[in-house]
Amino acid sequence: MKQILYFFILILLPTLLTCLVQIDSKSNHFVDSSGRIVIFRGVNAVYKAFPFHPSRDKFDPKTSLVKEDFELLRSLGFNGVRLGVMWPGVEPKEGQYNGTYLQVMKDLVEEMNEYGIYSLIDFHQDVLSRKFCGEGVPNFYVKDDPILPFAEPVTEEPIPKNSDGYPKMEDCLKKLFAEYYFSAAASKAFQNLYDNVGGFQDKFREYWMQLATTFSDSNILGYEIINEPWAGDYFADPKIIIPSEADKINLMPMYKNVYADIRSVDQDHIIFYEQSLTDVIGENGFEGPPGDYSKDRNQVFSYHVYCSTDKNGSPKNLLFCNVTDELDWDDVWLSIDKMGVTGALTEYGAMPDNTISIENIHYIGKKVDSKFQSSLYWQYKYFMDYTTQSDEGESLFFNDGSLQEEKVKALSRTYAQKVQGMPKGMFFNPLNSAFSFSWKLDTSVTKPTVIFLNEKYYYPNGFNVRYNIQGCSYNQSETNYIEIVVPSSAPNDTLVTITITKKN
């Protein structure tokens, strides 16, 4: 029997490892098992209300993730989805874990993978709890405090509650949800998590153990420990509101604990971590990732870039929006350079289908191209996102089911998805569809560079591909994707440059 099992392990192991994405120690980029550097483009999919997962029976413009969605995502060049696997779904009753929910999410992950889409498993929260006009933690772990009624001092009076005992959502939405982080009750609850008051952090770690155990054998991109963490109880300790302080005092100790828990059951998948929301200027307070980077390169700094918008998500002023994005971008790279890690833009956008928003999306697209960064737009559909003030503004769909075409076009830009070597330059002009990409050839990598180009939006009459090396060509077996074939005579480290233009 042992010999038979050993035989099948030898047969199956290469298949299981074929698509594993990790961080390359030389380039500090995402790399697949063939050695190609991978750039991710995609969306967020976070379903915030019961049943805490997208609908799976048929296509719906607000709620579904089904075959039609996967086909659309692939056609748009999206190979990544940041997927909210919600704690109340995992643990609907205290200490009782829902295997059915976890299996639904695992099946979803594996089905997306069949379309070349990787999932980033995300503990998503906004203001930690529905008790604070947000979501994230099961309500039984967030204790009411009569001394700190929500949402003082953000509001002069407590927000009225509905029949279920939660703040009325129509009253919550009178303010941007992010303002509620400053409430005394929410800040205290975050501090309870960091300080493990009543075993709160222990429960959070158990939640992560459930996720890591569930997805350890799935072909995922990795795990994101917590979305947009707040600094903690700045009323009790005012210094943590200072940029970078909460990272050192509250976040990194918790990250180290969760990192160790995940690694106890999953040694391979990438672990993503974020800085505090209070890091509004300058580099963050992390000296490095949660684990020993000399021994474990599979750790990524997750960052978000947003500018000031109105209630519908539109930039209030395009120039001001781009300038603030630029400042955020500079601060991100100060932190990335200091830590020496890989970075990924896991949230941006949340904007409607209008001219000023699309201009900002193009601006972000240019920035991520310049650094060969992966980027995930917020978000794909409405998905019961009750913290937003617009049920279709952030989505890729209008409520009637039609695509927000101009926004989708802006997101579906030409880019190098997989690279046979080290990327050196990438530029796309959405006005005339011109694209250029250069890389240093790595002849030890046998699979070709893959370029995504949206033929419907940018090359309706076809496209031309030009090369700086004689003998280069391309293959195309699928709409919107081409493979660049470099002649075997090209020596290692050759600088390969291609340009793509549209036919008139």
C-alpha cells in the first residue's frame, strides 16, 4: 500500500505544483512554477451580508460569481480576485465552524482557477462590526460598552438602532463609513483585538487556522491577514494615531502570531499584510514583514491608493486626486524600499462610470505599469456592500445588467501578464492603443511571454506587433492573448522589445 501511495504522490506532485505562484528571491516579483514573472490584474469580490458569499446558481449583475462571470473576467485580462471569506460565514455561532460555507468558497476558488484566475483570500472588515456601521467580525465577539455608545464622538448622539439591535443603515450612511473608525467604541474594539482581551485575538487566529487548513491545497495566490486595520484605542494611547506608530505597537505583534499560525499548516502560499489606516504620510512603521524574510520570501506588502471623492465615488477634483495619489504612491515606495519586499495594490478605484473617474483609473494604470505592479480594482459587483453610498457606482455593472463600458475599457488595458525574464519597461497609451514592453530574456525559462490585449476595446480592426529582434513572432490560440516567441538563437539577457499598435 505504501508503495502505491508513493507512486501516486510522485505522479501527482508535479501537477499540484504546476501553477503555484511564489515570490522570486532574485527579482522580488511574483513568479509561476515555470519561472515566468506574473503580473496580476483583477477585481475585489467581497460579499458583506448573509450568506457571505456570491450567488452561485445563475448570473446576476449584483450578486453572482458563476461561469459567465469567469468568462468575462478572463476576456478582460483579469487573472486575480481578492475574495472576501467572511468571518461570520466561517463561524456563524461561537466556536462552531461552518464546513459547508468553507466548501462553497473553496469550490468557488477552484472553479475560478480553471479560468486562470487566482484568489487572494481576504479577511475583510470595515470598522470591524455591523455594530459600528461596518462588517467583519461575528457580533458575539464585539461587546457593547455602555460607557462608549456608538458613534460618539463622531456623532453627537448615539445612532438609532433597528429591531435587530444594529445601527440603522440609513442613519449610518449619512456619513462616510470611514469616519466611524474615529468613534470611541470602534477604536476600543480594535484595541481589544490587538490586546487579546477576552481571548479576542485567539478567536481571530482560530479563524485564520480554519482558512489556511481549507485552502492550503488549493491553487490560490495567498492570504491577506486583515483589510484596512485601524490603529486602535487612540483615546487611551494618543500616540498610536501618529503615522507609523500603530504598525509597531499593535499590528506587527498580531501579524507575527497569525503568520506563525498560517505557516503551521501552509508553508507555500503568500501572506499579505497591510499598514494602519493612520499611516497618512511618510513610510510605515514596519521594519520588515511578519516572518523572517531571509527564510521565507512569500510575504507581500498590500497597499491601497484612494483619493478624496464625493458620496458617489467621483473625484472632487482630478488634479487634486492625481496629486494625492502621487503622494500616496511615493509613500508606498518609501515603505517597500525600506522593507525590501514585494508590493501589490489590492484596492483602488471604487469609482462610477464617468469621465473624471476614468481619467483617474488611467492615471493609476500608468503608475502600476511603471513598477510592474499587480492591481485589483474595488469592486467587481455590488455584493451587498452596505457601507457604500452607491449601489452601482463602484461596480462594473449598471443595475440593469449592462456593463459600465467606459470604466471596464479603462481597466482592461494592454499589459504583460507573464514574462520570460526580467521586465524592464511597460507603457500603454489608451488614446491610440499603442503598447510597448521590454524585458531581459531568461533562456532558462522555456515558456513564452504572454501579452493581454483587448481586441474589442482597443484593436477592433486588428493589431500590428513589431520586434527589435529578427526572428521573433507571436502565437495566438485565444482571443485577447498572444504569446511572444523569441528565437532560440537569442542569447541570455538579450533585451527584447515589442510594440503593439492598432490597425486602422
